[in-house]
Amino acid sequence: MPPAFRTATEADAPAIARLHLASYRAAYRGLLPDGFLAAYDVAEREHRWLERLRDPSRAAFVTAPAIVAFAEIGPSHDDPRTGELLALHVAESHWRQGIGGALHAHALNALSGLGHESAVLWVLDGNQRACAFYEAAGWAFTGETRHRNVRGTPVDELRYRRESRPHRSLPV
């Protein structure tokens, strides 16, 4: 049976924050310094999720009934006509079970439903597992990178892009 998804609410902020930190630490282990990963605080993350869930330009989706994965979408920071997959995290205990792929498809359908014909996302440079996942799902590396400083730690990210709507057939 495929996983069920629902739109996240403010009441989900604590569960999303805990899952976000756990999956972030698991996914970025070895890619970011241990001290950097350990420094994130659940209360701070919960506060940030409350802000994000209150932002009408964004939407978040969670698995139901138990929250073992979440995704967040919104307009691209670069071009509001383009959608952005802002986050996609799955509990480490649920990796490679198809939940991430199904949630990814759900998020893309939501972007398409909002009228976005294309979408972008950013992946931490060196995150081979994420790159392989997105490339298998039809995303293409654009060649663009960005350098950010997050809490004093330099972070390089790779930009991916894909069409969020299926191409329509042209009349023959």
C-alpha cells in the first residue's frame, strides 16, 4: 500500500523539527562537521518550522498517520514563477522503502497544481545519495553552484532543475 500524505499544520511543527534534525544529521554525517550537526537545537528548529508553516507562500506535506517523512515547497527564491522543492527528508529507518519517491511525486504534483511549470532545488555538494535520487527522478544539474555560510560553516550547493508538469503531446 502506498504511503498516505497530508498537508502539514502548525501542530506538526514539533514532530517535523525532530525528524528534520535526525534526518539532517544522518544525511549529512561525514559531509558536514560533527560539531556543526550537533549544534542544532530542537526548540530553535521547531520555532523555524512554525514560521515556515505559517508562510502562505509555502506548503509542507507529511506522511500519515505517523510522520516519518516531510517535504516543503514554495516559489523559487530566484524566480517566483518557478517552484522550488525546499526540503525532502525521510527518517533514516525508512530510507529505501519508496516513501521519499512517493512524497517527491506528491510535492511535484502540488507545485504543478500551483501553476509552476518547472522547479528547482539545491543539494549539498558531495551528497551523492541525494544527487542520485534526484537524477533518477528526472532532475538535471544546471551547472550552477552557490556558496553559503551557515552558522560559520562554509556550505556549497548544487542547483538542479526539472519540469514539474508532463510535456503535452503536440498534434501530429
